[in-house]
Amino acid sequence: MSLNDPGFGRAVPCACQVRLSEEQRLARLRRHSNMGVLARVSFETTEPNGRSAGADARERFRAALGAARAYAEEPDGWLLLTGAHGAGKTHLAAAVANRRMERGEPVFFAFVPDLLDHFRASFNPEHELSYDDLFEQVKNIPLLVLDDLGAQSPTPWADEKVYQVLNHRFAAALPTVVTAALPLDQLDPRLQSRLADARLTRCLDLGDAKTTSGIGGVEPAMAAGMTFKTFTPTPYGAQDDARHALQAALTAAMSYADAPDKWLLLLGDSGVGKTHLAVAVANQRLARGDPVFFAFVPDLLDHLRYTFSPDSRVTYDQLFEEVKRAPLLILDDLGAQSSTPWAKEKLYQLIVHRHNASLPTIVTTRELPVEAGDPVASRLNDPRLVTVVPIDAPDFRRPGVGAARGRASRQGQRRDG
């Protein structure tokens, strides 16, 4: 190189260092992607009809699978996958990501709330990536996959970060896959305008998108671990009476899952498997393509309160109507909520509506209210509508403790008597 060369004196990294730097950068992105078991998802192992038993849902999944396969071979524009939890959106998005990585292309896959947590953590001086580095890499990665857009807390900061990422990729027409359980009209209006632009985005609707954020779905870890196959009617230390009670509860839940009708109330102390059986019913109905609204009662009341906040994208009327009219509602741990007048009034309104309409409902509770004059107790003790299944068994979380205190069976006898 001559003294007159414009590059004279300029430091130039050798090719091996450039290659190493790129490998390290991709390794960091994969760690942040946190795909876990999704790293094993592929198109080859995907059930062509999905997991749903409904004909319409199967047809939607087949069409989405074909479109996702084509997109994975030659990503162009944006792919938006919408639909209810369990419809297969995340599975298809992960299959696209893994196919592109097989082809040697850098991919960043992120559950949106986790991505925002990574952004926040990157402000720490000891974080392996600075905020600017991480933000720029996410904005400009050749393929970005954002899973469950709308699941994040709708704070101004979170909305702004998500919008900045997607707006940049929109302007640059960078390949992007987005999954959302919310309908578009429940998202930030700025995101709606980008995601609904047919010039760039192809939308694949897998059916029955949720109308609320952060409530009503079964957590993936619960859904994976709480099935009828994993329910044990003979826990350690259980006596014959306890085993019979657990087997009867399992039989009742399986029968209800086959054809939900009226109300099923699972009654027992903590740790006897009430929530497990309720989630197992939800799993079976979701697998057949039927919508289910599952809620831990204190969380449901918190979400209802939050709808009055100016930051909430869902109005109180929207959420309350969805819960009231859900084809199958599961209220987990009724009685665990704070007993304020407001909470009592909301539960009363909800239970009265579903009781009057005879809408399929599962309730789990540690204690059946029996107080005279209590309108909720009156409906939960109505034998014309409610089947009470007492579960008098040991706490499976505490092996060797012995049988539960018998409160469930005593209350069940008092109710029947």
C-alpha cells in the first residue's frame, strides 16, 4: 500500500476477527432469543392439520402451514399470524426461524415481553450488550420474529420501543414475522397501520383471536404439565378413601371435557389437583378447537380493575362481556380474592349471568360457601345446575403429610344432605 493510498494508516480487522465477531454476535442473539424447546420445531415434524379437531381450524392451519413454508424458503415482506392461544402461531413462527437458521441466516426470535425485559436490562453497564447495540441489532437483523405482540404491559415506554423497532423494519421492508393473539384493533394504532398494510404484510388468521390482553389463556407451562395423562389418582401417602376421591374427580373431569354442560365445581384443599383437572379440561377443549377462558380469580379481578386505567387498551365492558359470555369459563381458586364490596359485586354479576344462562363453567375452590342469604352461595349450591366433586386427598406437594383435612367431603355431604 502506497503512502498516497486513502487507506494508508487505517486499522483494518483481519478476516478471521471479522468472522469471529460475527459468530459471537449471533451467539449472543441466540441466547437472547431464548427459544428453548422451540429450537427443535420444524416443518417436517409439524402435524399438517394442527392440533384442533374443528374442520375450519384444520383448514386454516393447513393454509397457514403452506404459507409459512413458502415464506421460510424466501422471506419477503412481513408475515402476520393471528389467532387464539393454542392455534399454532408460535409453532409456525418458530419453524420459519429454524429453517432460516438452517440456511445460515441470522434470526432473532423473541417473546415480546421478554424482548422488552432485555432492553431494560441492557441499560445496566455490566450487561454483555449495551442498549444501543442490542436495539440496533434487533432493528436490523435479517429476519426478526416477534411472538405474542400485545402480551406486553401497555406502558408508554414499551409501546414506544416496539413501535420504533417495527417502524424501522417497515420503512426498510425487512423480513419480519409477528404473532398476535389480539385482534389488530386492540393494538397501538400506530402498529395497526403498519401491520394492516397489505403492500408489505400478509396476514394469516388461524381463528378466534382473543379480545383481551394478558388474561383468559392457559399459561404454556401449565398446559404442558397439567393433562389427564399426568394426573395421578394414587399420590404418595394416600389412603383408599383419598384414592377413590381422586379417581372419581378424574372421571368427572374427563366426562365433562368430552361434553361440557352446566357447571362442574371441584372442591378441596390446596394441592389435591383441582387446578390440574381444570387445566386438563381446558387442554382437551382447546385441542378440539373450542375457545376457553381460564382465569385465576384474584388475577381476573385485578384485570377488571386495570381496565379503568387510562393505559388500558381494553375497556371494562369489553373484558367483562367476554368473561360473562365465554363458551367455557374456568374460575380457578374462587374464594382466594380479597372480599371487598367491589369484588363481591363483580363476582355476583358474573356468576348470576352464567347461572341464569346455564353457560358451561368450571369452578375450583377450597371452601364451598354455605352462608344463608348469600346469592353466590345459593347458585353454587344449586343441584339443578352444579355438580360438586369433593376431593378429600393429601397435598401432592407435600409427600407423606397424609390425607387432607376432610373439609371437602364434609361440605359435600352437608350440601347433598
